[in-house]
Amino acid sequence: MNRKLSYLAAFLVLFGLACGSMNRVLPSNVDAKAMEADVRSKIAEAVPSKTFAVEVTVDNHAVVTLSGHAANSGDISKIVDAAKSVSGVTRVINNLHVQ
């Protein structure tokens, strides 16, 4: 019984390490999709009314491109800042305009 617990504990430790390093072993296109979801989530927090008015694309080099429209330049600043705040984003290209 003690041996089974030892194996279970070792398995859980290895599983935890594998989950913690998942970003390092996933293909870059999966990383880009995950980053895109994170950016969209941050935008929704910063400017909830513009969640669907902003198009977000992320390339394999973690460059985020934002396009679409916002009500004013203050909202654009909030959206860009939200995108920049996502972990791993290397650059944000702002193609947003005031509607």
C-alpha cells in the first residue's frame, strides 16, 4: 500500500511539472491562439462595450495586431494597454480608429 502511494505521489508531481511547462512544448500556433484569447479577455475587462468591435490577430512571433473601431481615443488607449499587458506579447500593432 505504501508503495502505491509513493507511485501516485511521483505521478502527481510529474503531472504537475508537465502542466506547468505546457507553453514550452505546445506548437506556436496553439500559443498564438491562447494569446489571442488572453488579449480578447483583457480587452473585455478594459472596455466591455468594444469586445466584438475589435479584431485581434496574433502571429507566431507574439505580435498582436488590433483593428476595428472604438468610440474615442481613450478607449483605443485602454484597448492597446490591455493587449500589451498580456504575458508574452512582444509588440502591439494598433490599426484601430475612432468611429
